[in-house]
Amino acid sequence: MSAASADRCILATIDMRGRLVGLRFSPGIEQLTYDEIAEQVLATVRQAAEQVSRLDR
């Protein structure tokens, strides 16, 4: 299951066990600070993990 950040700069992929298996950055990421990147990565991974957990129900 994959999820993208609101600005589409980050794409996180989670497997069915909830493990992060992919992380991609697209153009525009260089306009963010390291702290912003970290926050968006965490939020995007959480979003993908939530999608996986909904499938388990």
C-alpha cells in the first residue's frame, strides 16, 4: 500500500505486515527543510500504515 504526501514530494510504500518497503522523493523536495522532510515522511508512512490496517479489518 502506498501513500503520497500532500505536495506529492514523498511516496511511502508499506507491505501487508506494516513494514516500510519503499520511500521515494520527487522534484520539489529540495525546497523543504530537513525538519519538514522528516515530518512529511513520518506522516506519509503513518498514512500508508493506516491504509494497510484498514484492509486487515
